[in-house]
Amino acid sequence: MTDRPVMMLTGGSRGIGADIARAAQALGWHVSLGLRDTAAIPEGLDPEALDTFAYDATDRDAEEAWAEIVVARHGRVDAIVASAGIFTSSSIVEASEAEVDTLLEVNLRAPRRLAMASWAALKEGGRGRVIILGSLSGKRVASAGSGLYSVSKFAAIGLAHALRYEGWDHGIRATAICPGLVATDMGETAAGGARAAEEMTQPQEVAHLVMEAIGLSNTASVPEIHINCRTDGIF
């Protein structure tokens, strides 16, 4: 069993997820990373406060199996962070059903399954935390090329709000983290060369806000956090 709080984190091999893992460990958390490649452990993590699980967000049995292992090993789950996600610039009217299904599977259904699989453990502690990595693309559609991706992120933000209501009386607090362009591989792809990486929000800044949201008391719930590197309407 583990005395320190335990976080289950997807998408932690690089980018925002890797920085969340490092930030969590710096604050005393044990991190269980769900990775497609369990050898792809990011640098700077303490192996004594880390375990990994071979995780594929399109495998509908993965989350339950992972949560069972974490609870059996540590006796607790204090936070889940759904950071894994995929981007597409395909047209909303031209994308195939298979592409839409994959996008929703990774960006929406997998985070819901992760919450479902860990729900009993999150309730047990009385202050479980759920973080869904949304996007400002889940708050507005900025271009035709981001439309389909935006649909998936609108749904992901809705999931965070639904989980917030579902878990409220059990001390579970859920937050949707909504960054604009972040200096990651995905962010640079989305920018299409229009903005240099050093002008984008840095992933460690997003990680800092994630841990701030997790660290708040049950009386200071923040439903959404918006982060941007440019003026963009009300964001």
C-alpha cells in the first residue's frame, strides 16, 4: 500500500502529460502512467514513485484492468488525469466514420472509461480529483480545419462538467483544462507554422495549473481553466 497520493495519468510519455507527471512527483505524488510504449518513460521522473501500464486508449478493456492493478498495488486512487489525445484537421463533412470514431474513442470515451474504472476509489478518499485535458477548441471553433477536433473537445469538456456533478456529493471535483496552442508536437501541428514554439504556452505552465486545480480544497472547485498564448475572443 502507498502512503502518498496516487495519480493515474494517460498521455504521459511526452508533452503536457510528461510535465504533469514531473510536477505531480515534485509535490509528493506517486504516478501511474498509462503508456502505449512502457519503455517511453519521460526523463526526470523518480522510479520509486512511478509505475507504468501498457495502455491503449482504443482498447475498451484497458481502463478497468489498469485501475484494478493500481488499487491492488497501492490501495487508493486520488486523482485521474486524462491527458492522452489526438488531433485531426480533417473536414467535418469529409472525414470517414472510422476517423470520427477513433477521434471520439481517444478524446472522449477513453477518459469516461478511466473515470468509471477508478470511480469507487476516487469516492473512497473523499476528495478525488478528475482532470480532463480539453482545449480552447472545445470552447469555440476557430477554423474549418479545427472543426472536427473541436467537436471531440466540446464533448470532453462536457464530460468534465458531467463528472463534476456526478461526484460532487462524494467529494470528487472535476476540472476541464482548456489550453490554446501549447509548445508540443500536437500544438505545432495545429499551428501549421503560424506561431513559433517559444511563442506558445509551455507545457510546464499547463502542468502547473493542473496541479493547482488538484490541490484546491473541496470548497474551491474550479470547473474550467482557460490558458492562451494570444488574444482570442473572450479567451
